[in-house]
Amino acid sequence: MELDDPAWAAMTVWAVAQTSRGESQSKAKWRIVGTISGGIAAITIMAAAPQAPWLFFPMIAVWIGLCSGFATFVSNFRSYALVLAGYTCSIICMGAASNPDNVFMVAMSRGTYIVLGVLCEAFMGLIFATSQERHARAQLRQKLESALVLVTTTLCSLLGEERGALNTARRQFGTILTINDQIEFAEVEMGPHGHEGDHARAALAAVSALLSRGFGMAMRLQVLNHNHPAFSRTADEILAFLKQFPQRLPDQNAVPALLADLQHFRDVCRLSAAPHRETDIRTDLEPIPGLESFDPLVETQAQQEDRLDERILFVSLGELLGDLEQAIKEYEASTHRIRGDHFHFQLETHRDTREAIHNGLRGACAVLITAYIYEVTAWPNGLGFIAITTLVCGLFATKENPVLGTTEFLKGAIAAYFMAWILVFVLMPKVTTFETLTLFLGPAMFIGGLAKGNPSTAGGSAAYGLLLPAMLGLENHHVMNEIAFYNGNMATVLAVAVSVIVFRSVLPFSSDAERFRLRRIMLGELQQLAHPGFTPRISVWIGRNTDRFARLIRHAGPTPAPLIEACILGTLATLTLGLNVIRLRALLDREYLPESARRPILLVLHYIEESTRRHDKAARIAEAAVRRLRALDAQETDLVTRLELTRAITYLVVIAYTMKTNEDFLDASKPFRGEKNRHLEGSKNR
């Protein structure tokens, strides 16, 4: 096509080529959107500041900062589109700076490169992508099956009180969030036909709630007396069901039978959780099978306490099975298209305003620093130096931990420089046709592709594959000379180095500060859940905190330190605490509880809302509320009220235990050092 700068088309192919067709198609779409937005911004800025560099460069810096900042608020390739809009504007402006009247043609040329690269990658992808929709459905089903099998295996460990069960539970959250990100790409491959992806996200949300239920169940088993024949018998039956679950789930025809079994177990739990006395039921009715009626006048207080403990455990077990049933239903709905289905579900993620501001300021600072160097030195390659700096800073802005990302990117840029030197000075001078050129370029890019598939080298391969085509100086009719190579590629490597320095020195990232900030945000939202004027939503609480949970796990690396493990367990405990607060609020909204029971519950919520340091006091208030509700249960004659009292005690037991054993983690006024996780660690190791 005789393009003046064809390297950008090759760079686009590298950028949009991903491990699945859904990812590639999604990234290609958002790359085009970002390119068009960046081109419009470039034309606007160039028209607003002609021949005024001290206004022109700050305007670009502001644009880069805004794009980098807003990219922090969105996920997947929407974030990529925003940073692309930022550095595309910079690249077009730098390309047209010597001749501002030509900015429109430069923008059109860059758009042509991008579209050409996207079309080439899409064409090759279509050749190798056979039965894309069927494959995507199979992959989605397999991922959800793996999540359900993982969670049921974890529940087996929790109900069996096995050692390390809680540690196993916390690892599942990282897997859940990874699967949630992949659902969007599976939807792209399946096409805009149904709402299978929405059902899949709802299934994952139910799995997250199920893990938290299991965590709370483990706490109740530690606090309450669970040596009850009826409960032990039911728990053993459910344990046997969960152990068979991985073998039964892959059979699509077995799903109705699984749901029927779950419904049976839930009925047993409801029946066992329902209180009854001789005075509560009519004498002309048959007794409830499997349950012995009792008279409070002939029972000791210890016997009454034991019966109530058993009912609490049955309530907890029934609600846990309810979440599992919901997860299976949503999983089943995600495996096929449902005619007339209008279901929609989106898992809300954590949005960090502070991180967005930091990313925006870093990107703006990098532009201003490089622009100042160019203005002072009048370096002929200074405009390219600025353009590559904005590109690299834009990519860094999408990283959760820019310290690790910048180092690997710099290593990849240096590797690309040495590979480009070999190609330009040793191999490419011998080339006379395009077909011969591909014999050299193909293996060089293929090496980067292999590195991209290896997690340990994926960060460096991103820089290698992206920058190598630009370093070669690909033209249609000549080969890059020595002066152009050293000047141009020195600007590229220095741009990466400056970006690394800026991201490491300007508002530097700190894992300790990140954990402290995430914990404070989470605890602030926990206090908001208890506020009577706030309407909490379980999906929002689960979505945000699952995202934060996964961030902690990713920052921890393959071998987390004891402090990180304590932070992860504290985060899981806080997630469970918040869910029980929400359930307690829902219990109050139903208005079945008498005023004598509502007052202690409202007092507990008040202390949770106001507690910033002395969470041990809030725990004591919750324990006192449990004692008060136990006393009310012994005196209450209405069955519905007593069942609601049992549910309230079920939630309060977890709230009291969590606040008592995670006192230091819940104290948002100081960094967490893992001091008071002794109770939780001890229970984990038993």
C-alpha cells in the first residue's frame, strides 16, 4: 500500500493478538475507538495552540493525565482504549508538530495503520478460529464448572473441619475474579444473542457469597456446640452429597437431580430450624417427623441452649445450601440460550480515586519532563522521544503494581534494542524482497510470542513485541542507516527509562500503603453498611471486595509472607462481617421481630457504624445482644418470631466472633501488622 510508516500496522497486530479470539476482537474494537478519540483530540489541541509550545505541551500533558486517570476506573480493554486515546493524541501531535497544517493527514494516516493492523490480525484469526461460538460456550461452561467444583471442595473441608480449610477458601477468590474477566471475552465470541454471560456473572457472585457463608459456618462450628445427633446426621449426608458433586455436575441431565437433592436438604434444614413446643402446636395434629417436641418447663437452661445452638446451625446450613442452589441455577442458565430472557447482571468492581489521580499526575509529569528536555536541547529526535514516553506511560497506567511492570518493560525494551541491532546491521542489508524479509522478522517476532505465553517473561515480551517493529525503521524502499538507528532507538530506550523513573519517583507505589488504603476504604464501606439511612446491596459489597481480595493476592506473589496471609484472612473476615450486617439489616426490614429484640440489634449496628478503634467493645455488645436474644427466644411463643430470632442470633454470632478475633485488622487508624489474628490462625490450623 506504500504507507509512509508501516511499522505501526505491525505494532497493532502485536497489540491486538491475544490468547483467545474474544480477547483479540474486544481489544481490536477498543483500539479503533481509542485511536479515533485520540485523533480527534490531536486535531483539537493542535488547532487550539498553533505555534505555542508552552501551551501546546501542557495541554497534551493534561490530556494524557485525564486519560490515564479515567482508565483506572474501568476494566479490561475499556481501560486500554482510554490510555490509547491519550498516547495516540500525543503521537499524532508530535508527528505533525513540524507542520501543523498537516495534522489531519497525520491523524488519517495513523488511523489507516491501526485499521490495517486490526484487519490483518482479524483475517488470520478467522482462518484458525473454527466453531468459535461452540468453543466459547464449552469454555464458559468449563470455567464455571471449575469454580463450582472448587467451592464445593472447599465446603467439604470446612464442614469436615479439616486443617487449612480457611486458607484454601481464600485462594478461590483470585480464581473467581479471573473467570469473571474472561466471561466478557466469551460473550464476544458467542455473539450478541443471549444473556449467558450475565447468568455466568451471577453464578460467580453466588459462588463468592457461598465462600463467605462457608467462612461464617466455620466460625459457628467453632463457637457453638455442634455435637447434636440430628445435625451431625444431616451434615454427614450433605458432606457425602458435596463429595459426589464434582462427578455429577458435568452431566447436563443431572442438574435437575442436583437441584432436587439440594431442595430436599434445605427442607430438612428448615424443618429442623423451626422451633416448636407442646404449647406451640395443636394437640390434634400429628407430630413433626424426626423432631421431638419439648416443654420448656421440664428442660434445663443448658438443654435449651443446646437446642437453640442446633437450630442456629441448621439455619446457617440451610442458607449455605440456598446460595449453592442459586449458583447451580445460574450456571445451568448460562449453558444455553433462553428465549425471551432479559436478565442482566454486572459485578461491580473497586474504583480507587487516589490511584487514578496518581496515575494521571505521573503521566502528565512524564510529558512535561520530556517536553522540557526537548525545548532546552532542541534534540532532532525529541518529538519521537515525547511520543514514545506517552505511549509507555499510558501502558503503565493500566498496571495495578507499576513498580513491577515498569522494570519488566524496560528489560523488554533493551532486549528489543539488541534484536533490532542484529536485524538492521546484520540481516536486513541482505534483503531485496519482502518475502526474504519475513524469513528474518518472523522468527524474531515469534520469539516474543513465546515469551508472551510464559508468565515470568510476559511483562518484558509486551515491550519487546510492541517496540521492535518501530526500532527497525521499516520503509518500502530503503534500510535504516547507522545514524538514524542510534538516534531514533536511543530516543525510544530513553523514553522507556524516563517513564520508569517517573513512575518510581513521582508518587511511588508502595504495597504497604496500598494494603493500608484498601483496608481503610473497605472498613469505611463496612461502617456505611450499618447506617440506617443507607440501603446496602449484597452484589455491590461482594463485587468490590472480591476485587480488592484478588488485588491483595496478586500483589502477594506466589509465596505470600505471613503478614500478607494475615491481611488476606482479615479481608475475607471483613467480607463475611459485611454480609452478615446486610442480612441483619434485611431481617430488621421484615419487621417480624419485637421491639425488645430490635433494640439490641440496632445497638450492635450503631457500634459497628461508629467503631473506628475499639472493636472489642462492639464485639462485647454483639455478645450481649446474643445473650439477650437467647433469653427472648426462651420466652417467645410465636413460631415465626422465634425463627426470626434464631436467624438474628445466627448472624450476630459471626459478627461478634469476627470483631473479636480481627480487632487489629478492623482498626482503620493504624497499619495492620497481623498482631491479633491468633484466634483465626489457630482455628485454621486445627
